[in-house]
Amino acid sequence: MNQPLNTPPPRRPADAHPAPHVPGSSPAPHVPGASPAPLIRCPAAAAKDPTPCEGPQDAATIIDRHGRESAGCVHHCARLLAGLEGARVHPFVPAPQALDIYSRARELPPFAWEIGR
């Protein structure tokens, strides 16, 4: 039931800032069917959780029972809160976001992505 809170800081992919186009040269061709650049996910997202972030990646902060903090989007904070025993939303998170997180977490089982939720 306890989910580890080992969320590293978000890393920016190497291709986040592509080189500018030089006039007179041809732009890089678009390859149909190629996957787009990887999305940067919030630190609260579990590595095995395939769901995308919802909203800002620093919308809320979850504190586990040992005092460790993890910031993330509302969606992943709710999923994290559902899997952590004794966790809570940081007191400085705005009330509407905190209520949304608690409401979503109440409806989720721990590790919801393992059962397809």
C-alpha cells in the first residue's frame, strides 16, 4: 500500500530546444508515423503510470508521513495520494485544487495504473 516517494526532479530532454532554421537550408523532414518528442511528466508521476499530466506540473505538493514532499500535477498527485498511507496535500495548495486531489484519490485504488485505471 505504501508507494515510495523517490521522485527525481524533472529533466528536460536534449531536443527540447531544437536548433533554429538557417535560411537557405532545407528544414528537417517530418517522418510520418514517427513518435513525437517525449513529453516531460511531473515528478509525482510514477514511472509505470502511462497517464499524461493534467494542468501545471507544479499545481500541488504531496507530503508523505515522513515529511518528504513531491510536487506534481493534480492528476498524478491524486494517484500518488491514493497509494501513500498517511500522506496529505501540502497546506499551501489552494483549496479548490486540494479538494480536487482528495476527491480523485478517494475514488482510486492504490497503484491504479496496474489495473488499468
